[in-house]
Amino acid sequence: MTAFEPRVFSGVQPTGNLHLGNYLGAITRFVALQDSYPCIYCVVDMHAITVWQEPEELTNAIRSVAAAFIAAGIDPDKHVIFNQSQVHEHAELAWIFNCVARMGWLNRMTQFKEKAGKDRENASVGLFAYPSLMAADILAYKATHVPVGEDQKQHLELTRDIAQKFNYDFAERIAELGFGDAYFPLTEPIIQGPATRIMSLRDGSKKMSKSDPSDYSRINLTDDRDAISQKIRKAKTDPEPLPSELKGLESRPEAQNLVGIYAALANSTSEQVLTDFGGAPFATFKPALAELAVEMLAPVNAEMRRLLADPGHLDQILAKGADQAAEIAAPVIDGAKDIVGFVTSRRKRTAERSVA
Ligand code: AMP
Ligand code: TRP
């Protein structure tokens, strides 16, 4: 079996406000992995435009996500932070994958069904093809591990299906060209911790989301102390006190959600939170949660503001990251083109010219 160097890749869309779900389900996990793996974290602006984005807001949102990555603790001197559209290799590989993935596979994607809603005829073609671009993001770097929230699980399974079909369909070429028995790895999702699916504060059956019309449904990374406290105070709950064991949270989705949020913010587990707060009413637990949330989010919020005050500096970080990303992705995409059978003489001529 071909061995692949371990590498982490993940992406966040620059659409609307980043919220606690993005932060706890994804970004803090990105931070946690940076001591163990080389990491590439991408602001996926090409994914964002699968639904309409106001151009100026998009530009600001790209910088905001980059600022959130850095404010949360990702070190841009040690790892790669960039925005997707600056590295054209993503689009090139996505096209090849559009020709590997089957209509039937994409038709099964629940995120497409949710986002397209009833008016499928009016959804962009990009929204439908979104998962093959996501596979290209990951496989352009032959990434082996991808930290994400629970909602991305199906897309990562599709990424493995695409890698497997490519490896299988082109097996002979892959071997002939000296790439061994597999060109792309079968990427492992990392979906771990108490916050892989943070729910709306207004409705424990709906995921916390950027697109929920009620701002009280989510805590935004840009919310100040008062907004955070007020949203937690107003969060929907039931009248019972907290149980002392996990079993007691079953069929209490709102309580389960707040306990999970506390556990994730405290870098603890839901079990431990229930050991500490079992028997307490929400009148006691909510203020404790609000205090913890403010304490953990205030420094991130302040650092994001500081970074966003200097967009030129953020753009420099993104440009440097894009150069580093392209350096890794270019040979991978060149190999994929050779495997497919494309004639790539222009690329070779350009390479010779830059050596001369
Ligand atoms: P998106 O904003 O859709 O680009 O999501 C960025 C990352 O945040 C992905 O890894 C998602 O799985 C994760 N994420 C989004 N919403 C939630 C949520 N409510 N709970 C946990 N993770 C989430
Ligand atoms: N689809 C992901 C989301 O909505 C974002 C994303 C795009 C991504 N490309 C990726 C996540 C590659 C992980 C790896 O959250």
C-alpha cells in the first residue's frame, strides 16, 4: 500500500458571522491539531459563492475568517492559512473530480437538499457540484486527516468515494507512472469532542447556523459580553434541574446542548460538567455558562478586532499562505493531469523557462 505523509486540511466558508458552532466544532479543533501535524486551513471563498454573496461583504468575510483562525491560536508562521480562490489548483482538480463523481452520489447529499430547498431548479450548478470541489480541496494536498463538525461527515465519505474511484479507474496509469497502488489517500474525518454538533439556542432540534434568521439562536464570535450573557440567559430550556448523569440528558436536547457547550469551552467532558452541576437549576447553570463563555470568547473577539483593523497585513498572510499552498498542490495536480492523460507541454515549458 502506498503510504501517505500525514497532513491536516480543513476549510471554513466566509459567509455571514462565524458562531460558537464553527468555533467549538471546527476552529478550536484546528488549533489542537497544530502541534501534531502539518496543517493547511483554508477560507473556502469558492464554496461561498455557490449561493449569492455581496462582493464587498465577501471580501470582509474572507478576512474575518482568516482573523478568527489566527485569533483562535493557529500560527500562520508554522502552518498554512489562505483563501481557496488564490490557488487555481482547487478549481482544476474539482473539474477532474466532477468527471469522476456520479450524479447519483451527489443527488444523495443532504446539505444540497437542505440548501436548495424546494426550488431545486433555481439552485446554482456550483451548489450541486460543491462536494467535488470539497474533495479537490482536500486531495490537492493529499491530506490524510480532516477536522470538521458532524454536518460534514457525508461530504467526507464522498471524498473517500471519489479518491477510491480515481485510484481504481486509473490504477494501471498510476502504477506505470510510478505512483504505486494509490494516487490519493482515503482521508480520515476527525469529528471529536463534545461540540461536534452545537444546536440553536432557540430550538434544540436545529443546528446552530449562520443562516438562522434569529440572532438569538447563535452566539457570534463578534458578540460582546452583554450580547453573550443575554443570549445564554434567554436560551430555551426545560424546567427540570440538571441531571447528574449523561443518561438524564436523553430527550432533553436543549439541556444537552448547553452542557456540551460548557464542556467544550472548559476543555472538559459532559460527564464532568454533570458531576459538577448535577441537581443545579438553570438559574445557577446559565450564569456560570455565560461567565465561562465571556471569559473564553472575549480574548478571541479582541484579537480578531485588532487583526481586522489592519486588512493589509491579513492580505499579506493570505498571499504568503497561497504561495505555500500552491507549492504543495501544483505537483499533485500535475500528477493527476498526467494520470488522466492530458498533454501538459505548456506547463513543462514554463517550468524549464523559470529554471533557465
Ligand atoms: P461552515 O460555516 O459551514 O463553513 O462550517 C465550518 C465548520 O464549522 C465545519 O467544520 C462545520 O462542520 C462546523 N460547524 C458548523 N456549524 C456547526 C455546529 N452547529 N456545530 C458544530 N460544528 C459546526
Ligand atoms: N463544506 C465545508 C462546510 O460547509 C467547508 C469546506 C470546504 C471544507 N472544503 C473543505 C471542510 C475541505 C473541510 C475540508 O463547513
